[in-house]
Amino acid sequence: MAKIDSAYNYFLTTYGKDMGSNRFDSHKKSELRDVYNRIIKTNKESPLYKINIDGDIKNFAIDLKENARKMQNVVSSLTTDTDDIESIFYKKVSTSTNEDAVHVNYIGGDQDTSDFSNFEVGVQKLATSQINTGNFLNSNGHSFEEGSYSFDLDTNSKSYEFQFNVASGDNNLDVQQKISRLVNSSDVGLNASILRNGNAQSALQITSKQTGLSENENYLFNIQSGTSWNEINTLGISNITSPAESSIFTLNGSEHSSLSNTFTINQAFEITLAETTKANEPAIIGFKANTDAIADSVEELVTSFNGFVAVGQKYSANQSNNQLLNEMKGLKNSLNGELQNVGIDADPNDHLKLNRDVLAEAVTSSNAKDAFKTLNKFKDALSREANKTAVNPMNYVDKVTVEYKNPGKTFSAPYATSIYSGLLMDYSL
């Protein structure tokens, strides 16, 4: 019988919250083919070895794999068609003086921005969803007789009929949960959830994914009881307890509204409202200085390097295999003098730190080409390290070699990708 290993739980609790959508986690066929070829090459040349996966070995491998993925994404975000980090220096990066309230993303591409001066965005009210909160019923009570029931749901563009059954013995909570699952699986732009209070009571709440109301709309969704009037009335889900509202904001002092909290300005700036701003304290939207944009990018490279070093140091006490730390130290030492010239230096713990002032001076001086050459070398070195580790993180754990491959007579073993591949599952009787 198969059971989920502790490795899965470690992965979920440590990295699950960070596993959001990222465009760099999607790959073209050519990129996947390259990964496959690297896996085959690694397995073809790798000796046969045994690994004791007790203790922290699994956690170490997972940390390595995830940090490699993060480093790959950082490198990808800084890589253009020309693979030259210098392009970041000329990239237009928007900024907001109050990111907590007003987030901005420049989407204007390479268009001329000389006419775009700084502008102010004040937030008076956020756009909200429509919420229908039902009646609180005794969770273990039996307010519904056995049978088949239905209700109609109308939006401003479509109408739907929902049918549900009440079985013998179903209590109020059972019925609420059935309807909640029905709504959530229907994909009609609504979310349903169960509310509970301290009196052993529960209520069904339905919320629209859409926000805001146009002038000719009275609701985003409307629930009608039809033939099941008594049951729907008992549930109370036809009551609009919080109507949808549009956002209200000011643009350079002039008041505007939007159905959503996300909208575009001049087809160049994507604005997302997150919270209201204080009176007379609007967020100022503009562009980052070129040196700030490149410094932010280099800071990401430095952070990803330090992430690898931290993983190696975390498990070094229980690991005799110090290959990871040796590789990262070798990478740093090979570029040490050059990195110092662009403001990147190491602290006593072998972590890198960035002096943004030194970097700014380096990329704006007469030797700027040399500075960008160094940064590209650093980026490419991290890319190679990330790709190698991502393919086979088990290369860095303690292991015992059982047999070496016969030189010149190795063969591909496509099904033996890495012990890491099966690490998350532990099969036992």
C-alpha cells in the first residue's frame, strides 16, 4: 500500500505557499528537450551508488531542487534574446511610492515614454464583490426533508438551474456543503463557503469573483427559489448581504471609478489597487532610474547565490559531502576580483552582498562594458549551477559508489532519471 512520505509534507509546508504561477515555470518544447538530454547524459555517465535517505537527506534534496528552480527563474527573468544583462539597464521599470496601496506594472513595451511624466493615484474605495450570506442554522439540525430540490441563478448575461438532493439523514450542514460543492464546481464565476459561529451553527455564503456594478446593473447574481421556495428561504442564500461596488480613485486629483481594482492607464501602465490611501497622500507613479533597475536585478542574482550557500551550510554538519559549498565557493573565487569591481563582495560567512552605489558607478562609467561583461559571467555561472543541480540534486548528498560504468561502453537509462524522482513517495506494506 502506498503512503505519502514525510518528504511530501516537508515540501508542502516549506514551499507550498511560494508555488504561485510563474511564467518561467512554463517551457517550450526545445527547453524540455534540452532538459531531457541533460538527464540522459547525467544518467549515462553516473556510476551506480547507494544512498541512505534517512534523516535530513530528503529535506536537503528538496531544498536544493527548489533553490535551483528559483535560481533558474531569476536567470530567465534577466535573460533576453541576446542573453545580455545590459538590456535590463535600458528596460523601463515602473515604480509606485506606495506599493501597499497602488501596485504598478509597465506594459507599454518599447514605446516612447518621454511624454509620460509622474502621475498621482489616490484610492478612496476598493471595488468589492457581491456577497450573499445565508441564515445560520443548527449544523446538526434537520430542516430539510428527503427529496430533490432546485434553484435558479441569474447573472447579467446567463441563467442557470442548480439541482441538489437531500438524502435521508442529511443534516443542515450536509445540505449546505452539497450546495457549496455544487456552486464551486460549476464554474459560473462564484465562490461558495461555509461560515460557522460559536453556537454550533453554520451558514452558506456565496461570493462573486467579479467586482463592481455598472449603472444599468442591480446585481451580479440573483438566486430565485422556484418550486423549492421553502428550502431556499430556509437557507437564506437569496439575500444580498453585501452588494458589489466599483472602485473610486483619483488620477492627478480628478475622480474616476472602475468595475475592477485592476485597470490600465494610457495602455502603458497596469494599475492594481490594494488598499485605500490617506487623504492628500496619493501614490506617485513613475519610472525607476536605470541604475535602480539594474541594481534590483543584480540583487536577485546575489540572493539566489546566497540561497544555495545557506542550504549547503544548513546541512553541512550532518553531511560529509561538501561538493555544493565547494562549487559555490569556487564560483565566487573565480570571479572575486571582477565582482568586487561591480560592488559585489563576500562576508565572513561566504554570503555575497551588493553595494548599490559601487554598482551604479560601475555601469555608468567609461568601463561600463566591462561591468556588464562581469555581470553576464556571474549570471551565466549561476545558470550552469542551477541547471546542473536541478537535473540531479542527489549528486550533492552522501552516497556510496557501488559500481563505475565501463568507460566507452556506457548506455542510456531513461527510466532511471534520479532517485529524487521517486523521493516523494514511500511504498510500504
